[in-house]
Amino acid sequence: MSSEEGLSSTITDWLFINSWWLLLPFIMLLVVAAFIVAFVLLLYMISPLISPKPLKLNGAHVVVTGGSSGIGKSIAVECYRQGAFITLVARDEAKLLQAKKEVEKFAINDKQVVLCISVDVSSDYSQVESVIKQAQEKLGPVDMLVNCAGLAISGKFEDVEVDRFKKLMEVNYLGSVYPTRAVITTMKERRMGRIMFVSSQAGQIGLFGYTAYSPSKFALRGLAESLQMEIKPYNIYVTVAYPPDTETPGLAEENKTKPLETKLISETSGVCQPDQVAKIIVRDAVQGNFNSSVGPDGYMLSALTCGMSPVTSITEGLQQIVTMGLFRTIALFYLGSFDSIVRRCMIQREQSKAADKRE
Ligand SMILES: NC(=O)C1=CN([C@@H]2O[C@H](COP(=O)(O)OP(=O)(O)OC[C@H]3O[C@@H](n4cnc5c(N)ncnc54)[C@H](OP(=O)(O)O)[C@@H]3O)[C@@H](O)[C@H]2O)C=CC1
Ligand SMILES: CCCCCCCCCCCCCCCC(=O)[C@@H](N)CO
């Protein structure tokens, strides 16, 4: 008996099986597992090649549209706290000045400046272009553009005035295209920059009451994906943020006319504070992440709706691969519960209408 046969018979004796061939499936499984581990390790080794270098906010020029209120103002504060120079863009001058004072409280050195510019980002491209030019002359080329100016209107499809559909596309979509168009050439020349679009969880999923709002936020994703493919070789990174309901003057205004269904469905992912949302968004933009989500529901929604969006870290890609099926399963339950909210509200409405008639 050769020593090899001796070894295999020892193993087979030990495992109480009569032929080592029976071990073959396990050996194959081990080999496959080893390959997967090696593949993942290799991916991590090349990950510095695909992840962008973080942007230094200290001394950078950050333009925030919609920076006079809510999420935009919190983003401005967060960047200012990290040493950035800020240009706030919005229409109302009084609100701009008030916001400037609030942001200035968070200075970390005496060189920092907050500039205010009053313009409607959605109406006339040449106006937007000229104010961005002014801002660049005063504070230098834009390192990061935050497109946060936006408006939310909710209501049943037939209740929303027809002109509101156009208005929302103008402010939420074109109002992001114009400032981006005004900074992109300089960014490409400098081969650096960050562009952020503030979409919404309602830009990842269409919901009752958001027939006018959701499309304007979905549009940003299409813009962001296309633009990112064009400008990645120029070292410019795009981030799309998908916040849930956030306690801002904008949300208070929207809530005045929000259908009950929309309220109940939105409650699923709760209400956030603007400072908390801003911290996450700014961190993701600095790191150059394409996707920025808030909270566990936000995380699941983003993994589930990643589609063909660019991937900015190996971990993110692996998480998407592993979790997608599971999250779709969970999503089916959510969808079922949303449908039942809508059905219950309809029945209730009809009952109260019938009661009104009887009186
Ligand atoms: N709050 C929320 O629940 C959520 C909000 N979002 C999105 O985040 C963004 C900010 O929302 P939020 O902070 O609630 O909004 P706010 O209403 O609190 O602030 C909106 C800001 O945008 C400015 N703005 C509006 N229209 C224009 C315009 N045409 N041109 C220039 N500036 C304009 C406003 O200033 P002025 O009116 O003076 O121009 C203000 O500074 C929006 O895009 C919104 O859709 C996304 C998810 C959740
Ligand atoms: C695995 C699947 C998980 C699914 C979770 C689904 C959660 C849906 C909640 C959607 C909330 C929409 C908030 C819109 C906020 C907004 O943009 C306006 N408030 C602006 O003012």
C-alpha cells in the first residue's frame, strides 16, 4: 500500500465513509468558496482605483441653491463648519440675509465668506449663468455645486392644477440643470469638482399624491446618471440625495394640502431633522458617492432601485448584489400595505360622502 492510499484511507475511516470520492462535492464547494474569497479580495485591492479621492472642504467654494431655508441652509452650515466659502442662492433677499447670519455663526476661521445671490434658478438660463460668473469672480471657481432649490406640491392627480406639473418640472428639474450647466465647463477645465442633486425618496418610488412631484425628482436621477458618465474622466463626481420627509418650512407648506393617503404612506419612513440629513449628504458628496440615502428605509430603497447607476465602492456593489432579492421581498409587503391604506381611505371617503347626502 502506497503512503497516499494510506492517507486517504485514514481520512475515510475517520469520516466513517467508505470511499474518498464521496468527499468530492465538499472539495468542489471549498474550491468555489476559495475562488469567491479570492475574487472579493482582488476587488478590494483594486478599490482605490475606482473610489474617488475625497474633496477638501476647507477653503473650497460651495454654491448652494435653495440655501436660504430648510435642507439647503443646513447643507450650507455643514460645509461652512468644515471651512468652506459659501454662496447662497435663492429668490427672497430677506430670507437670504437671515440665512447668511445663521451660517456665519459657524465660522472656523476669519477668512471665510458667505455670499448671497438672489435669482430664480428656473426661469432664465442667461441670468443663472451671469450670477454664477459673479460668484466665481468673488470667491473663485466652484468646487461643489449643491442643487437644493425645490418645491413640493402634493394632491390627487385630478386635483393638481395643470400648470403645477410644468412648474415643478421647471423648479425641480430645470432649476438643477441651469446652475449645473453654468459651472460644468470650469469644473472640466480644472479637472475637479462635485455636483449634488437633492432628489427625494419620492424620486425612487412613485406614491399616491405625488403625480406632479415624483416625476420632477425621478428626472434628476436620469440627468445625474448621464452626466456622471460624461464627466467621470474629468474627476468630477455626481451625488444624488434621496431624503425622506424632513422638518423644514417647505414640508410645513406642503403638509397644508397633503392628502391623508400621502401622509400615512410617508409616515413609513418617518420625519428627519434637516441637520441630520445635511450631515449625511455632505459626507457622501465629499466622498464622491453617487448615491446618498438617509435611514434604514432609505438604505433599502437605494439598494433596491440601484438599477444601472454607477458604483463608487466595492462594498456598495457587493451589498447591492447580496441584498436585492431580500429587499424586493420586503418591498412587496410595503406595497401591499400602501395599497391597503389607499383602499381604506377610499372606503372611508365614500362612507362620509354617503352620510353627508343623507343629512
Ligand atoms: N423637506 C422635505 O421633506 C424634503 C425635501 N426634499 C427636497 O429638498 C429640497 C429642499 O427642500 P426644503 O428644505 O424642504 O425646502 P424649503 O421650502 O424649506 O426651501 C426651499 C429653498 O429653495 C429656494 N427656492 C425655491 N424655489 C426657487 C427658485 N425658483 N429659484 C431659486 N431658489 C428657489 C427657496 O428660497 P426662495 O423661496 O426665497 O427662492 C428656499 O431657499 C427640495 O428640492 C425638496 O424637494 C426632498 C425630500 C424631502
Ligand atoms: C425595501 C423597500 C423599502 C420601502 C420603503 C418605502 C418608504 C416610502 C416612504 C416614502 C416617503 C416619501 C417622502 C417624500 C418626501 C418629500 O420629498 C417631500 N416631503 C418634500 O417636501
